[in-house]
Amino acid sequence: MDEFWRKISEDLAAKLGEPAPVVGRATVLPPPLSGMNMPALTVTKFGHVMPVSEEILMNEGLIPDTRPPVPLSRRLRFRWWWRARVDGARLRVGSWVAGVDLSERDDY
């Protein structure tokens, strides 16, 4: 049965152009104090190594991002600056119309 899965894994790796699969074997003995007479088990674990680019790893947050920061455009910075001014003016006009002084309150 192990040879069947090994052959399938190697064929798939060859078709994809990737390295061969990694196979690990371990013999597991039952605990001595279990009181049960169980035979030892041999476990075969199949794994696969796949190359991944550093850019994908940085985008997913798996490694620290070492790319230089992207500069923000003037248009975007102007939009943020303008939006802050408009929001402040709207708040002041709205508080004036409502007759509420919001200059010292933080609950708006």
C-alpha cells in the first residue's frame, strides 16, 4: 500500500515539476502501563515540499516584509487632507445648527 501512494506522489510531483515527496517512517510502541497486549505499529507519513516565492510569503504575513514602502501619491494625500477639513467643517456647522457646543465634548 505504501508503494502505491509513493508512486502516485512521485508521478504527480514529476508532472508539476516539483521535488519528490518526503516520506517518514516511525514505529510506535504501545504504552507499557496500558494493560493491553497490543503489537507495535509502523506508521508511514507522506509529505511534500513546494517552493514558494518570498513575495507570496510576505503578502501572507508569514515572514517580515522587507520590501521598500510604496510612496503615496499626491492625489491620495490631498484627498485625505481635504476630507479631514470637510469633516471638521461639517461637524462645526452641524453643532451650530443644533445649538450644541462640541468643542469640549468627546461624545459626538
